[in-house]
Amino acid sequence: MTQKDLFFKLIGILQKHNISYAITGRTEGYPDNIGSDVDIVVPISQIDRFHSAVWDFDKMEGTQVVQMFQHECVAFYYIVYCISSDGVVCIQPDVCTDYYRKGRLLLKSEYLLQGMHESKQGGFNVLASEKEFIYYLLKKIDKRSISDEQFNHILHNYQKNPNAAIEEASKFWNQESVDIVRQAFDRGDINMLIEHLNVLQTGIHSSHGRSFTDKIRNSLLKLKRILHPTGFVIGVLGPDGSGKTTVMNQVKKDMVHAFRRINQYHLFPKDIKESSPNTNPHGKKKRGFIASLLKLCYFIALYNWGWMKKVAPAKIRSTFVIFDRYYDDILIDPARYRNGTPQWVVKLVRSFIPQPQLWIVLDAPTDVIQARKAEVSYEETERQRRAYIMYAENKAHCLLVDTNRDVKDISKDICKFVCETLHERAVKRYKK
């Protein structure tokens, strides 16, 4: 299944549920080149119907709703993944009703949808040119950022009906600011618009204040993000040479659309400067019992402080957090960490350390691992392999992955595992 297929599945779902809608944004390349998210406007009276309808994706083979971000009180960003034999495909319906920015009501949905019509490409509805002009212009001005492509999209809609576009602009700015907008688009001068972004943004906010109710709703939305973070944490384990770096790079490419950002850490939740690889991980002798115990206690402090400072805020900001190695590695390879305490002590300490939500254990034949990295003996690699396999078999929420095959197939298996968990969470939180 392709992204184009998913797009028309989305349109079919909207039509099936009799939802009035219009696709906004740069749709010139649709449906063959969709890009990232699909911006949709629906009437506020039909938003509950949309929330119910989007779960029709779950009825399709290999397709799941994995995330939903609420970025304004009536704006919702769904993420749908389809994992099939063809690979990993994603579509992101970003639906809004009344257009709010930072708690301010700027445009009513019913007003926005006036004059909507079928696109030239056919098969889906778009806004009237003057409505698309003001809607997209307001979004870019409020973000104080506009690219050449975005400017050209707004300019294209302006040129279809300049008088109607300026009439829309006059509802948000005084005459001086309206003249700036008119001149910028009459001349096709993006620099003129950029020079006045601050003034135009101030004009939007001064002409459209926030009611007390809007402030309360916006505060509750922020609280919801804290109580129900949309980020996710995985730990990736395996012997040196099992392919962690290669596999994680592919997973990051395949999962990039499911989150706002991706953070990766090595062993600890802290920023570490790049260093040369350790070619002799067993080169130093073990610490004594007391020194090892103190080191483990230090790990408790390091992990908990790192989670509080970095991981927890990242989860609130919808971040995919990947750990390359984790504390649990000490159970498998104590010599690498110079640990001189018994395993029961290591396990006891683990109970005081925050845990990732999912675990990925990478494996490959010993000969393959040794060919990739021969930093320890053949016998040690074999021992570690058996230990990691046993760990994976006895660990909840853990996937054992054979890395002796194409990296895209490996990533597909991992993405499926992560998406299934995300889907379960989304169903509990959002499905009505």
C-alpha cells in the first residue's frame, strides 16, 4: 500500500461518514506527492463524527491509528501507520474545526468552508481561494516563518481573486497592515512580508483576544499533555556487532512521522560528546565490591536525574527516545562495566531505575557478529548471545530480532512491534 492509497482511503472514510471537509495547504502535488501531514477542515458540529470515523483505518489489514496529538482545543493530529510486505507507510490527518492559535479564535469552521469545491486534481475538496489565502497566511504569520514554497502557495491563491483576498485580510489588520499585505502579494515580494512578520503577528493577537473560557481550555490542554504524554521510550540491547547503529538509523527514518522529534542516548539519559570506540571493552579489571556498589548507586542517581531532566520532558513533547544500551547490559556483560557485585545486587538496583516501555534485543550468528566486530573473543560473543537471548525470552515487552538480513526488513519488524504498542495506548486513550 502506498501513501496515495492511504490518502484515498481517508477520503473514502470521510465520504462514508457524510463528513463535510476540505483539504488545505499545498495540495498542488496531490495525490502523488502528499508530503507530510494532510490538513483538513471540518465543521465543528462534525468533529465527534470525525473522531469515530478515523478508527475505520483499524479495519484495514496492516493499518493502525498509532497517535493522536491535540495541539489546540479543536485541532487534532492523527498518525496512521500501514506496515505491509511493501514496507512502512504513514499518513497524518491534521484536522481542525474553528481555527485557533494559542487559544485565540481566528476563523470559524463554517465560515472557512464557505465556497469549498472539488480540486482540479479531482477526488477531494479544497477551500475557496480567498479562504485558503487567509487561512494559510495567518498560520505562517503567527509562526513568524514562511518559505519560498509557502509564499508561492499563498500568492497563487491571492492571484485567483485579489479583491476577495484583501477583504479577508481587512478583518484582521488595520489599513496600514492591509496595505503591506496587498503590496507584498501584488509585487510577489516575500522579503517585504518577512520584514513585517512581527507587526502582522501583533495585529492578529490584538484584534482577536482570548476569552476567559479559552484560557481555561488552553490550560487544561497543557495539563493533559503532562498527564498523558505522547512520547515513547525504547531500549536497544545486543552484543557489539549485532547491528545496533545501522538498525536504529533505519528505525528512526521509518518512525520519524509518529513523533514530533527523536532523541537518542547511549547507555545513560545524558548528552555525551562523541568519543573513539572502545576496542577493548574488557581491558580493565573489575572493581572491588564496595567500589562497584558505589558505582551502581551512582547509576541510580544518574538515571533518575536524567529521566526527570531529559526523558520525562521529552515524552511530554511527543519525542521518540531511543537508548543504545541501557543499565540492563550490566547483567549480560559485567566485565564491560567493571562490576564486581553479584547479579542479585545488580537486579536489586535495577528496581530503582526507570525502565523503557519496550525492549529490542538484536541478535545474529556468532560468525556474523565477529566479522562485524571482533572486540571480544569468539567464545565471549557466543556467551553474550546466549545471555541476551535468554534475557529477551524472559523479559516482558521485549522483541528478539535477527539482524542477519536486510535492514529494511529488520526495521519493519521493530516498527510493527512499536506501532502495535502505540496503537493499544491510542485505543485506551482516544477511541470512543
